[in-house]
Amino acid sequence: MALELMMITNDVLVAREAENAGVNRIFIDMETLGKEERQGHLDTVKSNHSFEDIKNVRRVVNASELMVRVNPMNCESKGEIEKVISCGADIIMLPMFKSAKEVRKFVDIVDKRTKICLLLETSEALVRIDEILEIEGIDEIHIGLNDLHLSLGVDFMFETLSGGIVEYLLCKVRKKGIKCGFGGIAKLGNGDLSAEKIIAEHYRLGSKMVILSRSFYNSKNDDDVSVFKEEIEKIRKYERSLVSWSEAEFEKNRLELVDIVRGIVKRRRECSGN
């Protein structure tokens, strides 16, 4: 198994290089409603992509799939979804849903014209997951750790992984035969909680998808192109090593991840005085 790697970009040059490097999906992000209010205090990517970006990227992307995240369900959703489909999206992602009613309406509007990916990132959707999974027509579910941790009121997004919430959700989704994934990763070897630890959890939990962080490719010079390809190959090489891991090795990695997350949370609380 190799994880499907997704990259958020509206830059046609970056999209082309990502496809050449083996990135499985190019991700256009149209979501703006409520995002600044939720994540304005965080160092997260807040895109301002357009319908024209979908058309432009569609022209250069062939082997990779083109996924578009639309806004949460609202009175303008039907028109937005129709236009996204006409611009050439392969997959449409619905963020910030809270009920089965919203998901059912979304599925009905898309009407099997593209694949459907739900971005599960609210506490309401977490609680109502069984009812949501009864809906026919859901192709994929990706768990968004950033907004989910905000919705749950915890300090660090990877607490949802270390605390078992992600495992709980993925278990339910997989039992329904629906493809699932969660979160994102930075380059291997970076940060207190390394991508290696997170990727091993993807394998342990049967996750199929992950988003590449903006650390992978931000500029357009020739050096970045070669480095970008090298970083993707590092991920693939590490994935190949995981195939031979035993259950004990995956459990050891899980426990180490839990300890690292606890340490990060403790330091954050000490810095904030809580």
C-alpha cells in the first residue's frame, strides 16, 4: 500500500511538478466561509483559489486527480458545486458538515458526476458518524485534524490521533468499505513530531490518504524541483520499509507518538500559563 499524496496548490507550474514527482492529487481549495474566524490565530494555509484556477490546473494535470474543496453547505452551494463540476473537478470535498442532512443534500447535488470526499472536522459529525455513514454515495472520508481539534477544544491537533479519536473514526469508516485518510505531513525528519511517526500510524490504522504540507514546495526555482522529487521519494522509501514492520513495532511507534504529543501539549500549557 502507498498513501495517496495530496498537495494544495493553484499554481500550474507547481501542479505539473507535483504530478511529475508522483503526487496523486492536486487540491484546489475554494473554502473561505468561516475559515478566518476559526483559524485566524493559527499558522495554517488559508487559500483564496478560484474557478479559473480549477480550469487552469485541469489543463496541465493528467495522471493526478484534481480535487476541489468547496465551501460548507449554504444557500449558494448548488451553484458553486455545479460550476466546480463544469470546470473539470474529479473529486469534490465537503468541509465542516455537522449533520447527515447536510451530507445527503451534498450527495444529491453532486449526483454521481464526481467522486465525493467528506472532510470530517466537527465534533457534531464525530458524534453523528454512524448516521452519516448510512448515506449512499460517499466515496471517501478525510479527517481534518486542525478544525477537529478546535471543535473539540483540545490544545494540539495531534491529540485527536494520540487520544484515539482518529482510530475510532477510521475503524467505523473502514467497516463501511469507504476509503479514508487523515491530516497532513511535513518533510521527513522535521519537527518534534516527525512525519515518520505519523506515516507509521497511517499504516497501522489502514489510512489511504494524507495532505502534503506547504513545506514541500513553495517557490519556483530549479533547485526546489529536484528537492521536491527527492522528498517524495524519501516518503515512498520509508513506506516500503513499513511493509515488513511487525505489530509490536507499530505499537511501539504508537506509544512513542503518544509520549511526544503529551510532551508538546505540556510545553504549550506551560508557555501559556495553563
